[in-house]
Amino acid sequence: MKRILLLCLLVAAPLLARADLRVFATVPEWGALVKEIGGPHVSVYTATHALQDPHRIEARPSLLAQARRADLLVATGADLEAGWLPLVQRDSGNAAIQSGRPGYFEAAAVVRLRDVPAVLDRAQGDIHAAGNPHLHLDPYNVLKVGEALAARMGELDPAQAADYQAGFRAFAERWQAAIGRWEKLAAPLRGVPVLVHHQSFVYLTHWLGMREVGMLEPKPGIEPTSGHLTALLARLQAQPAKMVLVAAYNRDGPSQWIASRSGLPMVLLPYTVGGTPAAGDLFALYDDTLQRLLQALQ
Amino acid sequence: MIRSSSRVLAAVSTLVSLPAVAGETELQVLRAEIEQLKVAYEQRIAALEARVQSAEQARSAPAAEPPAEQRAAAAPASGFNPEVSLILQGQYKNMKDVAERSITGFASTAGHNHGDGIEGVSKRGFSVEHSELVLAANIDPYWRGQAIIAVQDGDAEVEEAWFQSLAIGHGIGLKGGRFRSGIGYLNEQHPHAWDFADAPLMYQALFGEEGRYKQDGLQLKWLAPTPMFLEFGAELGRGADFPGSERNKNGAGAGAVFAHIGDDVGIEHSWRAGVSYLRTRASERESRFEDINGLEAAGSFAGRSSTWIADFIWKWAPNGNPSERNFKFQAEYFQRSEKGSLDCYDEQGAGNACDPLAAGERVVSDYRTRQSGWYAQSVYQFLPRWRAGLRYEQLDSGSRNFGANAANLEVDSYRPKKATVMLDYSWSEFSRLRLQYAQDKSMRGLTDNQWTLQYVMSLGAHGAHRF
């Protein structure tokens, strides 16, 4: 009898000890970053995947159920999730993940955002008052977010704080080395003019010194119209571009239309972790992105 | 940029070396002068380019970034103002001229309408619907508040005014004030979020013309800590809305309970199912009847009303990305039973069957009904801005037992039906134009072909929509 009890305890012990930090990440990039930092101490639920337009997510029942059980909510912020996250937070009945609590982490709060609009007017499209929220495509931003995130994870789970710090340092070291490699690799991309579907690559193009000379959407968040695309095509005569950048979640109709008429290569970028089969983690996301850009340049 | 300017520099240096090899002839002198001019200009251009480049670098350099604290300090005190949004809705409607619309076989909720104004659902031609002004904000770290004021023609109505808990935790959510009840699926949705221009017959029969049940009271919800969505809720309220009635009493006039379950299937499908129960008490609930001779009779109901609602929603989007194409199926079923007494009288003094001599007599009888109905609808977004929808609905007037008043009142037995198709176009998520056609057989002996052209616009900080 004693033996059986002991056996039960042995089996149950790892289950009881697995008091993981439960993390609800709104987008794949932060889910991946939490895994890099937290390793075995965290269980991560990623609310969306790379083929979903991050602006157009619905507050599905499954998201509520997951948010209910989370210790830490990692969001991009800057209104990227404005269409669904506030509802999920409030209806989850989870006090820990409400805005302003330590269990709510916003990546946009720790980096400087680009394209902060001077005038807030919906006539300018679906603009974000705080600035462009697609900040994870600048590797230096990832580093800043990672540092703040590791500190926050330590705050919520003090027992593992040292491990989170160590996890971040190890990640940062590899990431710095990778940045050096990427920047050397991407040198030919400097000054290359590109068209984009949506303003989702602002941080990437700034980092690499590429120039955005046109956007397929007439205004941010407004679906491309044939009139706008025709005008864009005409403008290419005076202001040529080298390629059209599309995120994995964008509908490829408009970019194909431009590509077939202008002869420009259409470059599908993973945009976030999981956007292409190769982009399995944050490193692979950048590797694959650069490889696709360089390939299109040739 | 570096590459192009180094090319310019190389060109400049070749040009600079040119005059050195120039000969002595006049032509060569002229050429040299031209070259010198060229060189001068090239150099100026190069210098300008270098300036532009350095300016660009300064702008993007991390060293020039202002610290985050500085940005935060810039927000003025008015930043504390609530999120404000305004919903503009209006329509053009083409349909038959029916003075007082009602659903045959179901208690008419409108009561008497002796004013000259034509109300809500009976309006034909151009009309502006309620404009909803929404104010919402976090009150403090513990509570959030929201008010919706519906405004129309010298008439402002508090549609919703509630507070909601943020900090109780354990999956518990508490709401208090006036709010749309959590029963059913469509009930919590505002008209601007509806997929059709009007509420289903089911909701009109259950809760009256506006097609929603609102509580003045308290709502408690609990979300289970399970991987699958499992939510339970209970409400207590004043119960002044149909099927209840205004009353002068302590205690609660209405109570509701509901349970929801939902999940995803793969990455493309998600669903929610629910069951709800609403119980209200009414005293002197007025409605309009027709007597056996076709004259108008007033009936006042006292008793209790129990409603069951079952709902199911299923959504699909390719790759789980609804921005391009998506599909939504939604269906609800109800069953209502009412038990109490009916007081029949003659308000008009027309000498109806309850009061043949118009002497102010009243006939009080038993009143028992058991009625049901359902609707099912699908909406498909087939292109990024276009959606098409189809709705079919049917009610059953079921059993209506008026006791002694059965001899005085016409007891209709009827199955109202309605079929609706719609097509809408959205410029953005904030503006929508909808064309709808409905064949409405909700009144016995009348087939009404209704055309509606409706717009829905939302201004300002527009909040998130429910699933």
C-alpha cells in the first residue's frame, strides 16, 4: 500500500511541480520570444497565427477560455489588438491581465514607434494613434522588448527570475551575433525602392535602409481599389520600384495584379513566426525574410 | 544610399581629372570650361545628397530617440475623457401600408398607438433610426463603465448605462445598471452590429418592436477555468420590459440564467452554443386584441412568463483569416409559456364583446399560452467589402387558452413566416450600406414584399465587437 502511495506521489510530483507561468501571447512573434526567454518554465498560448490579419481577429470563445487562465498577457499594443483584446480582457474575468496590472505587458510601450500620426482623422484610414504597431521587424526592437519582458516575467514568477534573466542573456547574445550577420548580408538591399501592400514592413525597411515608394492600400487598413492600383502602376514610371512586399496574411490578388503588369517580383514575406514553412522561430523569421528579399533582388 | 553617393564621387573624380588632359585649342578650352561647370554642379549635388543622407540618418539614429517617459508626459488631461462614439443609422423602406403592425397570434407589445406619429417598424420611405451615442471608459482599476444614449426626434432614451467589474478575478464578472440581457445570442448585439436591417420576428415577438430585452439590475457571470469555453450567468432585474411590466414592488421582477459553451475546430472553424431561461412577472401588461366581431379590445395580463432560448453560432474563415472571406451561421429557437389572468375591457368605448354596452364592464379570465419559433441565418463575405445573407424564420402561435374570454376574443392560430435576403457593402469597418428584400407573412392574409436600403456608420472610438 505504502509503495503504491509512493508511486502515486512520484507520478504526481512532476505534475504538481509544473506550476508554469501561463502566458497568453496575442501574436506569434511574442509567443516565440517568451519561449526563448522562459524555456521550460513557461507554457505559451498564441492567440493568432501568421496567416491571420492581426488587425482583424475576433474575440472567439476559445480566446476567452485561454485568457481566463493566463498569468501574463503579452500584447503588441498601439491599438493593433483594439478590435478584440479589450473584450477578451474584460470578459475573461481574469483580474491579473487587465491593462495597468503587471500581468499585462505591451511591447509598444518599450520601443519608439514610427509613423506617429500628426493628425488623428479616420479620413487617413485606420491609423494607429500611438504609431505603427508592426514593430517586431526591427531586430533592435525585439531586443528591447525581450529585456523588458524578461524583467516582467521575473516579477510575476520570482522563483524563476534568475532563469528568465539567463534565458534572455543567452538569447540576446545569439541575437546580437545574428544582427551582425544579417546586416552584412542585407547590405545590397540598402536604398532599394519597394512597394508594400500595407504599412506592415516600416520597421524592416528602415532597418535595412530600403525605401517604400508606394502602398497598395489607398489608406492604411482600406482594401486596395482598382483605381488606386492603376494610379500606382502609372506612378511606377516616374518612381520605379524593385519589388512588391506582401505579408503572408495579405490577400495576394492586388500585389499579383501590380506584379504582372509592372514585371516586378512579388515577394511574399513571412511577416511573423510561422508565416512561411521556413520561419519556424524568430531567427528563422529574419533569415527567411532576408533570403527572400535578396533573392528578389537578383 | 552609400552606394549611389560613392558612384557620384567616382564620377566626380573622373570629371575633375578631365581638364588636366585637355589640349591648348580653343575648343578644348571651352570644353574644359563646360566640364568645370559640370564638376561644380556635380559637387554641389553631391554635397546636398550628403546633407540629405546625414539628416535621414540623424532621424533614424537610435541615439536621437526621445525617452519613452517624454512621450507619456505629452498626453493632456483631456486624455482622461471617455471613449466616445456615435452610430448613425437610417434607411429607405418600401412596403405595404399597414397602420399598426403586429405579429398574428402573438401578444402585441406596442399597445395602443393613437398618436398621429407612425412608429418604428411601420415607417415607410426615408427615415432616420436611433442615433446611438456611446461613452465608455475605465472608471478606476476596479470598474469600467459604459452608457449608450439613443437619440431620436426630441426623444433621448438611456439604452444602456452600466458598470462592469475588472478586478474580481476567478473568472467572475459583475455588471450592474441597465444593460442588454445576456440571454440568447442576438440580444446583446446592438442594431448596428446586426447582419440584417431588422430584428428577427422571434425577437420582435419575444421582446417587442425593438427586438431586445434589457435589464435594470445585476448580472453575474462566471467563466470556468477549462481549456474549452464554458460560461454561466445569472441576472436579476426590475423586469419592466415586455414580457414583464412596470410594477410598484420590492424585490426583482425578472430573473434570467444562461450557459454558453464554445470552442475552435482546427484553425478555420469556431462555434458557440447556448441555452438561456428568462422568467418575468407582469401586472397590468397591456396588449391589444381583436374581439369576435373584429372590434378592438384591450387586454391586461397579470401573471408570469417563462422563456427558453437555445442558440448556436458557427463561423468559418479560410486559414482563420476573416478579412478576405468568411462565413457565419446563426440560429436560435425559443419557447415561451405564460400563465395568469387576462382582464378584457373596452378602452375605446366601441361596445366590444367584453363590454357590449360600453358601460365599463370587464371580463377576467384565465390566460395560458405556449408558443415557439425560430430563425436561421447565414452571412457570407465573398469579397473583402461584400457580404450576402439569407434568413428564414417561422413562429408558431401554439396553444392560447383564454378561459372565459375565449368567447369574447378572436383566438388566432397562425404560423408567421418571413424570408429575407440581403447584400451589403462596407467601405471600411466603420461604414456599411445594405440592401435587403424580405417577404413577410407575419400578418395573416398579408404578404408584404419589403425593400430596405440601410446605412450604418460609426464615428469615433469604436469598441470591439463580440463573437
